[in-house]
Amino acid sequence: MANLHLKQALTAEEKMALMRQDARFDVADTEVPDFDRIRSGIRAPLGPQTAPKVFLSNDCVFNCSYCGCRCGRGDKTRYASAPREFAGLAMNTARASGGRVFITSAIHKNADYTEELIIEAMRILRGELGYRGYLHAKIMPGCDPELIRRAGLYANRLSVNIEVAKSEGYGVIAHDKNRTNILGPMGEISRLIQCARQETGFNKPAFAASQTTQLMAGSTNEDDYTILNLSRALYGKYKLKRVYYTSYQYAGLAKGYEARPAVSTPQWRTTRLYQADRLLQLYGFTPEEIAPENAPNLVYDYDPKAAWALRNLHLFPIEVNTADYEALLRIPGIGQTYARRILAARRQCRVTHDVLRQLGVSMKRSQHFLTADGKFAGYGGSSAAAFADALRSPLAGPS
């Protein structure tokens, strides 16, 4: 394997400090501050666990407008690690995190070269250093299918980032990427995962169990319906474990993109997209319900479930003693946990408002959308504004 030629010698500590900066541009399977709020609000099963990220290199040949590693940044301190050194950094990171690590890189020289280095580092990590923990590996856009197969032999999860919600967006903000070099690897990962799952027997081949992707909000002036509809298609076609969302930020200074206006997508929008994504995956909602034609964008003041309920007041109130599980999930304030508790309680008694409180249901939101044993305790017409205020939850998760 060819040796890496570094522009300057950096210590392991200096590289790790730069990696922490570079990780901001790729959120997939790393820390997302809004997850705790989303989980506590929607009360869904825990999402994929997170893993700290280590970069093989930040010396990229691509020039994507949004990325701090882009080749057009002449002021950036660059680094690259040989596979053995990189495997050691990954091992130390995994030990510090309790046995989880995410191996990624900028595109160093070209996609295949970079992927080969990542694979060699994973081979050393697994085969020589004896690492048995969780390993997520990034697949470079457009890399050879054989390299994807080899990467999957070592990794628990693979990912390639789609980034834009519209294919024409690549020509606008990421000139070196295109639909083919993103969806091609994504499709190959999906195919290899499904093939491995279909194999049976003691000699069943090992391969990564899942894949994820990252999608930016605001990169092509798209509405949230477009993003959610794409996510639904990606989940369906490629059987993704998770779509991660990030806010597109562009200061208007990237070389090669000088004509592009500055864009700063608010962080609250990605919070709402995470909430809407969970409604798609866990609650049976469709993109058309969450972001209909007359309201295609999520809003700051109301979580997606509350906003849907306010648009569909004709469907309420719902009687909790007769509604099925899917109908209970449509009630603001009632998530998966509380819907299951209500169904369990119904087998022993009639569910009243007092029973709901004993089950832990917050009545502030839910009482406006349900009856319990035929009784309604919600909005009585005194103030429509008060009713709306009861549902207002800026940046709080739906339940």
C-alpha cells in the first residue's frame, strides 16, 4: 500500500483536536444534542447509540461549499494518518467510549484510495488489535463495489451521505458529487446487507447489519415535505436504519461558490425534522399528513404531531376505552409507552381521567383530544388562544 505523504507532522493529540472540529460537518452516528429532547418528548424506543468519530484525513479533493474540509480552504491545517497509526487512534477512542467508534475521512486523493486505507485500518483494528466492539465506517462517494464489500466484513454499520434533498443540489453546492456516486454505493450496501440476511447456516458470511445517511435541511431551498418524502423513499428502498438531519450553513465565502448567497438554516428546523422522522417510522404518519400541500413546512411553535392535530380537529375527541393502538398514538400527549399502558389498563378497568394520571399521562395536552369513560375535560370554547397555547411547545418533542 502506498505511503501517505503528510504536509506537516502532527502529534496524535493535535490530530484528535482537529478531528473534533471536523466532526461538526458530519453528524451521522455521532452526538446530536437534540436527541434527548426528542426521545423524552416522543417517548419512543431509543434510537441508534452514538459513537465518537475519528478521521483518517481531512485533506479532501472535493470542494463542497458547506464542508470545512473542502479543498478550497487554503487556510486549513491538514492531516492524514497511515492505517496502522489510524487504527491505534481508533482503538484508543473506542476504549474511552466503552467500545464504540466511527471511522470516517475526507476524500484523500480519490474515493477508492481513501476507502482502501479505511479498510486496512479496520483490518488491523479487528485482526491485530483484537477490537470486538461496535464499528461504523464511512463509504466514500463513488467508490468501487468490491471495496464496499470488504468494508462491510469489518464494520457493524456503513454509511454514505446523500446530503441534498434534490439531485440538482449537487451542481449548486457540491460540484464534485452527483446522484450516481451517492445512490450507487447506497444501493450496493443495501443489496449486500439483504444478501447476508438471507444466508443461513453456521458459515453465514459476516457483513454490516445496517446503514445510515445524512441529509441537510435548507441546502436547495426545499420545503420540509420534500425532505420527509425523500426520507420515506430512502427508508423504503434502501432499508436505512436512520436518516440523520443537519442544518445547511453557508457563509458565502467558499472558493468556487462566490455567487451563492449566504444561508443559515436554523437549528430548530432539524429538531422538528427529527421529530417528524420518528412520526414516520414509529407512529404511522405519512409525509402528506405531517407537511401537507397547504402547510409544507414544519413550524417553530408546535411539534409536528400537535400541528397535525390542530389541522384535524374533526377527528377528535378520541375515546381512550375503545380506540385502537394506532388511534391512541394520534392523541397529543400520548406516545408509544402511554398507549401501551392504556391498552393494558383497559383489560382491568374502565380508563378514566384519574386512571390516565396514574398511568403518567400528561393531561395538559391530551385532555383536549380525548374522552375517558365518555367524559371530556378539555377546551370548552372559552378561548381558542388558550387552547392553542396548551399545545405550543417551541423546540419540545411530541409525545
